Amino acid sequence: MEQNNRLRSKSAEQLNSFLDDCKIETHQNKKLLEIGFKNGVFLDECQKANLIPTGIEINNEYCQTVKTNFPNLDILHYDGGTFPFPDDSFDFVVGFDVLEHVTSTEKLFAECIRVLKPGGVMYHTCPNYQSFYEGHYQLIWLPFLNKTLGRIYLKVLRRYTPYYESLNLVKPKNVAKALEIYDDGIDVISLGRSEFVKKFTPEQIEKVKQRSIKKILKLMSMLPFAKSMCLWLISYLNLYYPVTIIVKKKKYD
């Protein structure tokens, strides 16, 4: 029961963040696609909020569990390639902690943008491997590490597991580059800087799981001048966490 409550609370927060970050005022009866729905709770929250949600997931075990727990949800098992939908199908496409698990950010973006309706919004949040935190291992990370140096770092800390090899080390500059080819068809609203600053609150700091980082952030929040300078530096150097990607598809001429 406690775990279910946590999942429900987290999903409700994700939905509120999505609507707030994207400045979506009217969402009722809009079609939303979630990529990698896992437990299905976010989709269920969307349905309760009068969105029309659909989910796709490559893990068939997750699909079967969600079909059992939420038989009214529209979900599909897919192979991780082309989305099984025609062009211009959805008002919103969202993904939470998905980008770090895909083999090609570019291909995922291509499919997200393809199935978006003109004027639709793509929204992703994922870890920033240019920051000081690694969420999967819950440890302090060293910014700018590439895959090889990251592997060495984890081994030195005796935290390395084969799971690391499956991770796509997402960084804001790589996301920006992956979106460049769509400049004529999209507007990149944000890569997460403003969202990080806006959400730098005591409530959000309390949710940080890495103790040392939490202590540093608490100290920053208590010193107004230091807070302003640090937030500016973190934002300027793209050291913020997580990456929040907001893209709007342009309407056809």
C-alpha cells in the first residue's frame, strides 16, 4: 500500500510538472502518448485528469502487469523502433527517465516529432550526465565524464555493474545537437535550465537522495547571495539535474 501511494504521488507530481513546465492551460480530451510507461500509474493519472492517454513499452512483462492492473488503459508492446502510429497522431508525447535507456536519441526524437500533431508538445525528463549526480547509482558524479571514464570511476568506487553499459549518457549539448536537424519543424522551448531554477525549493531539495549533495544544496538555499551565484553558474555550465526537454512542433504553413 505504501509503495502504491508513493507511485501515485510521484505520477501526480509528474503530470503537474508536465502541465506547468509546458504552460498547458487546456488538456482535457487531448491525446497523450507516454513512451516507456512501466507501471502504468502515470497513464492512469492522465486518464483521471480527462486526457486521452496511450502508452508504449518494450518490456512485455510490464505490459502484461499493466493490462492486469489497469485493463481500461490503451497500451501497446512495441519493439523499440518505429512507433506503431501514423503521423500527427498526438497532442503530447512524454517520457520520464527513458532517454538514458535508448540506443539512439536521434531516432527516438524523430519518432516523437513524427507522431506529434502540428502545435503539439514533446516533453522528456532524464538524468544529466554533465551534472554532479548519478541517479541510478545514487552517487556523486563527475561532470563531463565520457563512457570509458565513467566506467573507470564506478570501478574505483566499487559501484560498477553491467547495468552501466546499457546507459546512454545524456547531456544537454548532445540533446541540442540531436534536435538541430529539426530546426525548421520545431521550436526548442527548453533543455531544463529554467525548470531547474524554478524548482530549486526546500521541498525539492528534500527529495534528493544523495546525502552530500543534499547538504550542499541546503547550504546554498540558506545563503541568498551564494544561491544566486551558484544557480547562475550551474545553469550557465549546464550542470543542472535533471535534463527537461520541451519541444513544440511547428504548425504547417
